[in-house]
Amino acid sequence: MNLHDLAEIWALLKPSIKDGDPSEAADLLVQHLIDIEGHDPMEIKKVFGADSDVREALSYFSTEEEEDEYEDDDDYEEEELDF
């Protein structure tokens, strides 16, 4: 399934999530698209760009990756100081 099809499905499903949490649904969708389907976050942003919940989920995903990279750098610096 391509991203354009998924964007259409998302647009149809989102209104029916009124009692739930659409931002959580967007988080799960973005996580699935990146982790399982292997889509690039920038590609997802181009297709879903008009949807604020998906854009927010993408920002959390990229922030999470950047934090992990910085944590790895901190561990490396600590090891260097121990020498």
C-alpha cells in the first residue's frame, strides 16, 4: 500500500476517533510507517503534511531519534574521560 492510499484512509478514519485520542492514533500510524513499512519521515511529511496530528507525531519521532544519538555521544565522552 502506498502512502497516498494510507493518507486517504487516515482522513476517513480520523473523524471516527472522536471518543479516543487522534494524536495517539497518529503516533501509532507514524511509528508503523517508519518502523514496519520502512518509509522515510520526510516522505510521510510530504504526503500527510496537511494533518497536524501526523506532523506532531513526526516531530516526536525525530526528536526521539536525536535524543538517542545525543545519549550515545554522552556515553562515549564519559568513557573517554575515564582513561
